[in-house]
Amino acid sequence: MENHNKEIATFLDEMKVDSFGIADMSLYQSDLTGLDSAIKEGLPYAIIFGLVLSKSVLDTVLDGPNQLYLHHYRQLNYRLDMIGYLLSREIEKKGYKAMPFAASQVVDWQNQKGHISHRHVGAIAGIGWIGRSNLLVSPVFGAQARYNTVLTDMPLTAGKRLEQACRDCTACVALCPAGAINEDATFFDHKGCYEMLGRFRKERNIGHHICGICVSACKGER
């Protein structure tokens, strides 16, 4: 069976992504929200790729989100969406199937879920782990990246999970304004986090449920 990892790597390098990996979707434990569960069987590989947020913009996120961070956040999402589309088209031109997702889209508001969890795909692909903040944490970029995913039936070799490696770092725990992050990485207060995002959205007139404080705190090694 022909392996196409090198072609994917070359394409994504041309797109200037900062990180990417391949995941075996048989290891993805959740359903694809709002989509037929059979899709995972027909498209057994996930290509996840990310763009790193600007350090200088993140430095302005002191006690919550601001207009500069909002614009930056949205622009990265737009770029990731376009890369997902272009990557899918390249795969389709080679005779395979490909399904691009949105970098940031809520389809189940009650449970705050998109069609797919990029962070869990990233953990399966081995480009990071789920940290105390419930975000995908890269050993290089910390939580300071945005991600998107494309599913495909193109034959690929999947990566392997990394060990959870936040270790003694509790920077996000101390700074979380909602108190939603715990030293025990298995506990995360989704409701408390979402309520704080709602407050920021209303009080700061930013129109999005975003924060950025724990993202700014989790720097990685870059």
C-alpha cells in the first residue's frame, strides 16, 4: 500500500503550517457530532495541522480577551479553514476522498461541541497531549496554536500518542479567572469556563466566546 505522508508533509510545509500529524480515527473515541458515525470508517485517517499564535498579541491578553486578540484568533481560523479546503482538493485530485472541517465551529451548543475535537485528534496523532486547561498542549508551542482537521481515505501512517507531560507546571491553574482548571488534569470545569467566556463576550463586546488567558500562560519551548 502506497504511503502518502511525504506528499502531505510537503503540501503543508508549502502552506507554512507550524505543526501537523496523522491520526488513526479508529482510536477517536467520540462520535462526529451531527454527522453519520460511518464516516469514521470510510475516512479512517485524520490530518491535523496548526498555526501558532503571535507572542506579541498573546502578551496583550492580561486579564481577558481584547479586540486585537479577537481579530488575530479569527484570522488564524480563516487561514486554517482555507488550508483545510486546499488540502482536501489536493487529496481529491489524487483520487481519494477528503472531508475538511472548520477550525472553530460549535454545532452542539448545549454540550459545546464542534463536529470533531481537534485537540483529541492531535493527542491521537502524537503532536501534543490534553493539558490541565483541556487544550491540546504541544511540547514546542504549548497551548499557543490553533488547529484544523481533514479526514481522508488516502493511505497514511499514523503517529503515536505522547506521554502527558505538563508535569509540575500549573501556570494555567493559577491564572484561570473562572477557577475551572485544576491541578488534577482529569478535572476541568467546562460549565464554569463557558460561563466566564459568556461574561467576557458581553462585558467586552467581542461577540465571541473566547478568553486566551490559559493559552497565553502555556508557552511550550519555542
